[in-house]
Amino acid sequence: MGPQRLAVCAAFLAFCGFTLAGCSMGKTDAATRGRDVFETCVPCHNSDGSGNREVGAPNIAGMNEWYVEEELDKFRAGVRGLQFNDMEGMRMGPMALSLTSEDDVKAVAHYVETLPVVRHAASLPGDPKAGEALYATCGACHGDQGAGNPDLKAPRIAGVDDWYLVTELRKFRSGVRGANPKDMQGRLMRPMARTLANEDAIRNVVAYIGTLKP
């Protein structure tokens, strides 16, 4: 069995374990429910939500509640995470399914937003000056400072790790994300990502995003 299949099997086993553990979560009150449910996320995203690049888990601390909720719903519905060339998504799918109710989704999404934003140093090369001009397309939805716009379903991207932004832009350009007809926001994002002509353009615009303050 190859390492990718082992990763998927491990995620499935973890999902089974967390599903069983989730049976006791109904006994907790609303104030602590989000924190308790977040234990499902800790093995990959860390207790502070700072993420883990080695397993492809992004920094989610302080991410918009509405966006976390929306993306979890997409994973639970199979709108994301079912493509075999999206290993990170395939690992995330079973984890999202361990949230057995919409109340759990809402509680953990709210908890994630309360976590203090964690900023990591840049890890990839890129020219922020060259990326500034390219960002004009992104800023129309995500805002001049990358703070996001809930009315346009555009999440905060300032403060998000550069390696994750590069990975997701590649996925949008190739159709790994944004091809599912049920993913309306992804379908809008895909042509935006395809305006970035090459790998240098991707890294440059991400380098510029790294200069923005969340």
C-alpha cells in the first residue's frame, strides 16, 4: 500500500474514532461545545489552529466563521475532497464527516474564528512588488487588505500561509477545485486563478498577499 493510500486509510480510521467520541459531545453546554468539537481538528491543525504544512493542514486560526462553516458543509456534502489528485481534500473529507450535526459545524466554526490569528514567516520565494499589480484582480473580491468580503463569499486571505495559497491557486487553475457545479464560489474563483499566467505569477501575487495585515 502506497503512502497516499495509507494517509487516506489513517484519515478514515481517525474519522471512525472521532465519530464514536462525538456521541458524548451532546452533554457539553454551548459555551464549550465548539472547543470540544475542535479536538477533531487538533491532530492536523494544532490546538491553536496554526496548521501543519507536513500534512497539508492550513493555518485556520481566526478564519471567518461563515467561511469555515461553508467549507465544512462542502466537505460533508462531497463538493470538496473526492478527487484522487487532491490528497489534502481526501484527508479532510472524513474529518468533516465526523461532525454529525449542523450544530457541531456551527459550533466549531465559531470557535475557530475566536482563535487569535497566527502569522508564519514567508516560506516561498516571490516578488511582492510584481505581485501587487496582479493582486488587483483578487482585491475586487478579497479587499485591498485581503480581509475578505462575506457579501461576495470571499474569505480573508491576509495572514494565510503562502504555501497553502500557492497550493490552492494551483488547484483552482487545474480544476481540482472549482469544477464542481455545486461549488459556486469555487467556480467563480477558478477563472480568477487562471489569469495568473505561470508559477512565477502565482508566487508573486502570494508574496504580495503576505505583506497584507489581517
